[in-house]
Amino acid sequence: MDEDKRIIENFLDGDELAFEELLNKYLKPIHGFLYQMTKDFSVVQDLSQETFIKVWKNINRFDRKKSFKTWIFTIAKNTAYDYFKKKKTIPFSFFEAEGENNKLENITGDNILPDRILEKKDIASELEKKMQEIPENYRVLLTLRYKEDFSLSEIAEILDKPYNTIKSSHQRALKSLKQVLDA
């Protein structure tokens, strides 16, 4: 049994602190994912809270044969879509990059010299700037794949798209990122 499923079992058996473990584990990744979808820091906190309320209310319906991480990111995606419907705006509008930047998680390793750490932060910052130049649907896909470490099949499930669509979109996203990096 994986860690998430053990925590869920503990929560369902009455351990209220177990849900806090899930919250601590997934809050930052959910925040980042919702920001990639909305590009609006002012709503990310509310959407994250709404996501976790939905998880809390429906955790007993979670199919333990499946991945909890995929399930929670699907709930986050649907929560963002509900937000867009209420606002009557379209997600990924016009597939244009916006001027706002968010930071990638610090890319550091053990025993790296301070100048190497700064160099890696500069590279991460530059990569994030370049990511803003590719279409938003590609940014979301690449974030899920390389920052959140989802497989292409899990991404297909989260985004509710056919696997082959995600596979070809992934290739186009990588080509698009390569083009802006080479520019």
C-alpha cells in the first residue's frame, strides 16, 4: 500500500490528523498547478481551499485502486474549470503568454557550491520566463509532466483528454519550448 493510501485509510479510520498530512503534501503542488491554469494569484488560495474541501467531502468515494495524486489534481482542474464557467471566461484564452512570472521550485542539490546554486536559480528563472512564451495549454502539460512528475496517461486522465492527444501535445509542447529556448 502506498503512502497516500495508508494516510487515507488512517483518516477514514478516524485519524483527523491524517488529512492534514495530505494537505501538507499536496497544497504547494496544487497551488502551483492552479496558478498555471488561472494566472491569477488572487484566486489560487480560494480554489486550493475549495479543492481540499471537495477532497475532504468525497475522500470516502476515492477508488483506492487508482492514484490519489491523479485524483486530487483532477479535482483541482475541475475546480478551476468551474471558476472559469462562473466568470464566463475561457481557460487558456487565446493561448497567449501573460507577463506575470512565477518561480520554479528551487533547483538545488546536496553539497553544491553557492555559485552553482545561484547559477541553477538563474537557469530556473530563465526557463520560467521562456515557459511564459509558449501556449498556456503546453505550460500546463509540461508543468504536470516535469514539475509534478505525472505520466502522460495520468495527465490524460487529469485533463480528460485521450492519451494520444496528450502524447502528441507533449511532443508539440517540447518543440515549442525548444524553439523559444533557441531564439
